[in-house]
Amino acid sequence: MAEQSKKPGSFDLGQLFDPRHFEFEYKTREIPAERDARLRKEFLSFLFKDFSTYAVALLIVLVALTCCLLILAVRDSTVQEKSWAMSVLSSIFTGAVGFAFGKAASM
């Protein structure tokens, strides 16, 4: 480990540039029109990237759920079709419970 110099003419740069002695502040000069455009762009980005993904996934799950319920409700469906529909329904409900409570447990 390097020793600190005790000479009267030396100084420690670590003490001179200690972050506790400085305060930095960053201010933007954003005009209201630019801020409104940026916020609108961020909101549209959220709608198309994040929200639309969940909406499409929910639509696919709802279509599969509807198909399974129709297969179970129709009397002409075979036992094999009803068995398939029950397994898909159990997968959908398991995924829904895992999604709902898995998100809550991670918070």
C-alpha cells in the first residue's frame, strides 16, 4: 500500500476532489411544447410495445378458453376432444394463477 507523503508541499488529490465537497445539478431547458411531444411519444411507445403485448396475449388466451368451453358444452364432442379441452383449460387456469400470484410474490 502506498504511503502518504508528509512533506509540507504535497497534497492529496483524493481530499481535493472529495465528492462530499461538491454538488452537481443538471437542469434541462425544455420548453413545454417539447415536453408535451416527448411525453406523448413515451405514452404511445408504452401503448404499442408494452400494453399491446398483453392485449394480444389475452386475446389468444380468451379465444382458446372460448374454444375449450364450446367443446365441453357441445354434446356431439368426442371423449378425446373433451379430454383435450379439459387439459387446455387446466393449463390456462394454472398459467393465470401463476401470473397473478407470481407477480404479487415478486413485489
